[in-house]
Amino acid sequence: MLGELGDKARLYAGGTELLLAMKHDLLRYEHLIDVKTISDLNKIELKNGSLMIGSTVTHRALERSPVVKENLPVLAQMETNVANVRVRASGTLGGNLCFAEPHSDPATLLLALGARAHVQGKAGSKTVGIDKLITGAYETSLASDELLVGVEIPIPTKSKQAAYLKFQLHERPTLGLALVLDVDGDNVTTATAVVGSVSTVPTQSGKANSILVGSKAQIEKQLPDAAEALAEAADPVDDLEGSAEYKCHLIRVFLKRAFSQALS
Amino acid sequence: MSAEKKTDFHVVNHSLPRRDGRVKVTGKAQYVADLRLIGMAYAKVLRSTYAHAKIISIDKSRAEARPGVYCVVTGYDLEGLSPYYGHAVKDHPLLAIDKVRYAGEPVAAVVAVDERTAFEALEFIDVKYEELKAVFTPAEALAEDAPLLHERQFEAGALRGFEGEVSAGKGTNICQTHKIQWGDVDKAFKEAAAVVEGNYYFPMTYAYAMEPYVAVAEVNDQDVTIYSSAQHPFMVRHDLKSVFNLPVSSVRLIVPFVGGGYGSKSYTKIEPLVAACSWKAKRPVKLQLTVEEAMLTTRSDDAYTWMRTAADANGKIIARQAKIVMNTGAYAENSPLVVEKSTNRCVGPYAIPNVLIENSSLYTNTVPASSYRGFGCAQVTLPGESQIDELAAKIGKDPYEFRLANAAKPGEEFFPGMRPFDGTLKQDLETAAKAIGWGKPLPKGHGRTVACSGSDAGAYPLTSTAIRVHADGSVTIMTGSTELGQGSHTVLPQIAAEELGIPFEKVRVVSSDTAITPYDRSTGASRTTTLMGTAVLEASREAIQQMVVMAADVLKVKIEQVRVVRGGVRCGEAQLKWSEVISKFYALPDGEVIGRAYIRKSGKFSALPVFWETAATGVEISVDEETGKITMEKLATVGDVGLAINPALAEGQDIGAATMGMGIGLFEELVYEGSQLVNGSILDYRLPRFSDLPKEVELHLVQNQDGVGPYGAKGGGEASLNSMAANIANAVDRAVGVRIRQAPLTPERIWRAMKEKRDKG
Ligand SMILES: Cc1cc2nc3c(=O)[nH]c(=O)nc-3n(C[C@H](O)[C@H](O)[C@H](O)COP(=O)(O)OP(=O)(O)OC[C@H]3O[C@@H](n4cnc5c(N)ncnc54)[C@H](O)[C@@H]3O)c2cc1C
């Protein structure tokens, strides 16, 4: 259908973004195609050590899912703090990722967790990383006839510790910070820090990630350097949420907090 | 002071459930948006994209040619009408004429079969503009080379709400100036033991009401009928009578329930425009704004204040001086009165022997500012109550004790020429301080403060009402006061039921239909309980007098022999209820008695203000020292209301007002970038949420029956807003040692101030 109708049509899930934008006349479509009618897109399943989440699963469903709570508590906890209960009840994970609004909590955490997006188009299906799906503010790599089927999140191994923190003043987060650490005794062997909402897309920095590896005591001292590297990569913008300078400061504060939370 | 101190109340002073509660929560209450008239069309408004521009031409032919479009109305289609309106100054065209003065100003309206058709036609109207230089701040508006917003001379409105001149329309961008002065300020500051001085900024804010502006107009050759979300139907009637050159009796304003106002629905807003649409389209027309459009319709005046305050060695406040410059936007609306009131309200409820306050408001190319809950008081209480704390700190006094020592005392004429103070600040402050645990130890990063305000309420005493007592003893109150959610439909029946000795359930209210209900000047300035309440009380008593005469006639006795008892009369053994008096008098179980009352500026209402609206608030906050984010820990409100006719409703008003004030203290601010309002939607303009409320809230009322209203009542519902921003600023200073002289106190502002302090060492 998408292929047939072209630019006149748009996929519609919970409508929390789409209908708002259409009401404000920012977007105009003649046809809305309801993806919620496609069966099996609303499932949460465990498969081969990964969590498979269909694109029409709502924030509310993720927040309350026993499977998620048990296997990936950080995701359930992040979802609890997305938007308000009305938006969570109808807003979907797929809609969140595909709208690519820069202030997305899930995008930031999923990038840190190494999630992969399953995309289906007329020509066939493919699997891409979150950073390949979301390419800019309100921009994705999806072709006009492509649909996000779901995301696959590898369940972190026992040695992995994850934390997601956000700082929010307005309707959407000012900053989201995800940290996943692989811990071996007193040492961190690998680290992934991702900061979102401060600029157009969630960002990580190889430099920051490497600073975050080593002995816990050593890392603790190097946290400001890691934060600086992360801030440099993210290159925050001045906007109504705050100045770039303040956001860089927040990255410092929340990286420190995430580090102690992940290890606690 | 009130003459009677009755205390054995049957209906009054009880927290009866609100009358409109059930219909509102079940979605059955009728608002203007629910109204559909036969043949009704819908209007949508084209708004200016420029802040200041000449209109070169408007070509509406393409829009008018679209199917479903009845007509397009522009400022050039208004021949036969007087298109400029305004109760203070007639400076506001109902659609832009010759030029636009702010981005968002209505330039044309499409009237069509439905809203969507009207909306889609908007982009087919071609407007050619020639951009003019624009000004956005008072400083820019005052600059020598500043462009003039208004070139015309204006007529001052007879209903401007004060006796002084209006400054607008004299060839400058000044909209209004006002000054108060007594004592010798210069001398006092020279002799002072301590002086504090600073510059403060109070932001532009939006009085968010769940219901945006909505009106339906039906205009024909003889009459104008308008259903509107207006707070003051009689004031709007006056503007429309002028626009259409009609007698008062030909203009009818009907106001059903209003979905919140907070000042934003006061005076005339979209009514002249929708009436002009109906006049052109020759059919009823509905205009319903979106929230985003409502935010382009009105806002509060933002205020730049320089203030200094002095104390002597004994801790007595001896002088206050201030210069205030307010930004009133493109049109005056009610801002001339805001200027008057904010000037007066700089004195705070303190007895200060030397005072000089100079105030002016400037036209700028921004959304017009007007009434906003608190009415100019919050703008100057931020500096005023901040300086009380600053001054106390400077002379080493506890700020709470310092307030107690300087607060105006009951009966004191602390503002020369005005009504002596009718509140009890000592008790108010004590109650607030106790509620938040004054003096108890606090964790690090926490701050606790109390503050107060006393406003010369702008309630002008001009009100009338009629009470119809029916033959079965039930009653209908005819009132021009609008139910905005403040509870007038509950409180007024409580007063009538108390007076007539009948059950509350038997009293009904018909309100705000200018063709039916007697005149009431406005539903604003916290006046309804005091003024309309008094009118209802007096009209009930007047009905009783009539019924005593009727009873004497029925019982064939002398009038003096008839004694009034609760719910009726007695004469010897004979006892008649009101229903019996009326039925026997007419010899049929039908008919009625009409009690009337007229209130004017005389008797107990001759001294203005009719009451001082007084409240204290107390807060405890904590500050996240790393991010600068404030958490509200505790809040206490103390409404000094004389007597609460309905305590639960009075407390509800207080928590509402304090939450609104907290919103300004923490996050509310309309932001302009260049000519555009950039956060003009409720997704971007941060309003308080339930989750922002303090963990602990205590609501208190001080009831000394010291007001002029019924049983010693006086107005409330705004005052708890006024001191909140100052309270939060003072609490931040106490928590983390930085003084912020600007609202809102955003995390970034606090973080920055702490950083600057640290950097200085
Ligand atoms: C008031 C408010 C507060 C919010 N706060 C937060 C917050 O704190 N944190 C946060 O992360 N987010 C927040 N959001 C965003 C919220 O998470 C999203 O609105 C929601 O998840 C979008 O899902 P939806 O199903 O409603 O999408 P829709 O509005 O239905 O669709 C959005 C877009 O995605 C496309 N789309 C939908 N499904 C698919 C699919 N399967 N394949 C391809 N394209 C698809 C649509 O075509 C459309 O362009 C907030 C939103 C609102 C309105």
C-alpha cells in the first residue's frame, strides 16, 4: 500500500506524534495506514538470548512486561519515565524510533544496548543498528515503502551492568544518558556511554568509551575526561532546554551518577 | 469592620460540594464550544507573520472562490462599524487596519461551512506587507529612533477602572504612567542604617485555561447576540455596543460555563471579530481558537523593576523606592489598570513612611498583555518580598520576625487615602511559619521561607441582583457573575439559603446573560463573594421584607406583629413558611416575590479598595546543587478571607493560585526570539503538573470576619500567587546562598549563579 500511495500516505501507530503534527498542519497526508492491524508486531518475545520487541508494542506494555522486567530491567525502568501515562498507553516503540524526534529516551538506551532494527520493505528485509536507523533530527534511513518490524536487543550477560538516567524540565528530556559496563571484579572491561536529547541524534564517543575502561578507582578519577570526550562528540546545541554549556555540564553530572548507579 | 459577627451558621461557612462539580466531571456541562446554532458557519483567522509591517494589499479573491467559503473578512470590509475597541483606550482594531503590530495579530478571517474548509482557505489569502522596524522590549520602545506603534490619538474609555488619565495615544510608545509618593525618600535613604538595591525581571507568562477563547455570534439588522467564554459579559457588551453603534438593549452577551480564566478571559477578546464575521456572512458564526492561538491573544505584562528599600537601626523599614517599566505589547487592553495597581502594590502590606514608586508601560510589537491573576501584584512582589529578606539578612534579623515587626496592623491606614488595612498579617504569617516548621533544623541544600502580599483589590463596587422566591419556597438567583470554576454557583446559593432559611438544594442560579440577569460590572479582582455576595444577601433580605408585608396582609394583622423566623414568619400562634406566605397571598400555589439589591460606591463600600486581598505563603524547597534543579518540599497557604462562605472552595482557590505562582517561580516564561514567540504551545510552555506539587501541602484560612462582605467575608483566590516567586527566590538564597532576581528560577539560572559565586571564590 505504501508503495502504491507514495508520499500521500503515512504509517500510523499510536498517532501521538503524527496526529499532533498533522493538527498543527506541519504534516499533511491523505491516507493513514494503521500498522497496528498487522498481526505479530505487538509481541515481546525472548529468542536466542535476545529480546524481540515488535514495533507496535507500546511504552506502557514495555514498562509492565514481566519478561522485560526480568531480563532487561533497565529498559522497563526507562519506559516508566517516558512522557506521561496517556502517551505511554498509545505511543509505540516503533513510532518513537521512526519519528526520530531528537529527544528520545528509547533511542539513547537502545543504542547503548547494541539493539538492531528489523526493517521490511518491498524489496526484502534488512537489519540495521539504531545509529543506522536514526540518521538525523526527524530523519531515518527508512525508504518510503519500508516498515520497522521491531527491534532485537541482546540480553546483557551477567557481567554487564546498565544504567539509564534522564534530566527533564519540559515535555521531553533535556538529557538522557545510558551507560553499559562489562565488569570483572574491580575492573571494567568494556564500556558504552551514549548521550541523547542534547543534540540531533544519540551519540557515543570511542574516546569516552575507552576512558571508561580500566580499574574502577582509576575510572572514577577519569570521569570528567570521559564526559568531556562525550560532550565533544555530541556537540550539544543551545535551545529552549538550555545552553550548550549547561548541557555539557549535565553530561558530566549524569555520567558520574550513571557510573555509580551502574556499579551499585 | 463588619457590624455583625454572626457565628451560628446553617449553610454558610460549610464546605458544601460544588454545584457544578458533577456535570463538569461527567462531561455534561455545556460550554460555548458545545453550542450549535441553525445555519451556523465557522471562522478561522489568518494571522500576521510580521511583528510590525504596513499592509500594502490583501487579495482575498482566491480564498472566496473556494467551495464552502461564505466570505473573507478583512480590516477593509468594516465600513459601517467602529472597528476600534478597548475599555481603557480604543486602540485595538478588530482586524488589522493599515498595519500589523505583532506576529500573530489577526489580519483576516475566513467564514465557511466548517472549520476545515475555513482553515484550508487561509493560505489562499494573499497579503502583501512592507516590513517596518519593530521593538520588542520597553528599552527598545523608548529609544530615540524607535518606530511608533500607534500613530492615532485615542479616546480614553469611560470604563478604564481608575480616575486618572490614560497616557496612550500622545505620539510616543508610552501606554501608561503612574506614580505614588509620600514622605521624603531621599532623606530617608541618606539616614538609613541599611539599604538593599537591585534590578529584577518578572517574565511574560500565559494564564493557561483548559478552554481557549470561543465565541458564537448572531448579528442581524437590529441585534447582536453573542455566546462567549468571557469573564465580564457586561464589559464586553459595552465594547460591542460601541462597535455596532447600538443601544445597550440590542446587545446580548450570554456566557455559559467558562473553562477557566485566571484573568485571561477578562474584557473583550475575540467577540468583536466573530460579530463582524456574522455581520458579513449574515449567519451565526462560531470562532474557536486553538491553545496556540490563545497564546497569541493575551499574556501577562512582563516587568523590569529597579527597587531599593531601607531600614533604620531598630529594624524598622523606613523607605522604599522603585522604578518599574512594563511591557504591555501591541495593545493596551487592561494594562493601564495593571500599571496603576502594580504601582500601589509595591508598598506591600507594610507601613513605610517614605515611598516613591514610578511606573510606566510601553507598547511593543509583542502579544498584547492584560489582566493576569494577581493583577500586577506578582510582578512587584518578586522584588518587594525579595528585598524584605535581603534587608533582614543585611541587618542580621530573622526574615520572619522582620516581617512581623513591619507588617501593616489591623485598622492601620498604611496607604494614605485608602481603606485602613482589614487583614491580620501577624496571624497569617504565624500560621504560615508554623505550618512549614519555622525554626526547626533543615538538611543541607534546603531552604525555608515565608512571604506575604496585600493588594488593593480592583473590585469596583457596582453590582445588582434579583432573587426570585417562588411559591413553593424554592429560589432562583439572577446574577451577572460568571461561574469560571471559582465556585460562584455554589457560594451565592449558600448566602441566599442562609438568609432565607431554606435548604441549599432549593436555590438555583441563572447567570451571565445580559438580557436577563441584572448588571454586574465584572467577575474579576476576587470580587464576587464580597460584592455579588452582599447583593444576594441584601436582595434576600429585601424579599423577606416584602414577604413580611404580604404575611401581614394574609394574616390580617399589623406589619409590626409579624416576626421573621428561620424560613418564614410567626405571628402569635400562627407560623407560615415563605411558600405559604406567597401561595396564600396570591391565593394560588404559584407566583413569586422578587428581591432586589443595587450596590454602588457608597456606605460601607465608599472607601476603596473594598478590601485588601491578603495572604501569606510558606515554602520549603531543596536544590540539587549539581544541576540547580529545585524540588518543592512543603507549601503552606494562608488566605486571610474574613469568613469563608465555603472553606473547601476557598482553600481550593488558594492551592490553585499558589501552584500558578509556583509555576512562574520555577518554569513559566513566554520566550521571544526576534519577532516570534518560540514556545507558544503547551508542549513547549511548561505548566505545573500534579507531580510538581510539594510533597506536603497545608492549606489554612484566617477567618476574623473583618471584611465588608457578607458576614465579614472578603475576597481571596489571587493572593496566594503573588508571593510565590519571591518565596522561591528567597528559599534558594537560604538553601544554596545565591540571590536570583529573575523568574523563573530555572535550574540553569541557579547553576550559573552558583558557578559565578564559586568562580569569584
Ligand atoms: C506530550 C509528549 C511527551 C513525550 N515525552 C517523551 C519522553 O519523555 N521521552 C520519549 O522518548 N518520548 C517522548 N514522547 C514521544 C513518544 O514516545 C512518542 O510520541 C511515541 O512513542 C510515538 O509513537 P506512536 O505510536 O504514537 O507514533 P505515531 O505518531 O503513530 O507515528 C510516528 C511516526 O513514526 C512512523 N511510524 C510509526 N510506526 C512505524 C513503523 N512500524 N514503521 C515505520 N514507521 C512508523 C509514522 O509514520 C510517523 O511518522 C512524548 C510525546 C508526547 C506527545
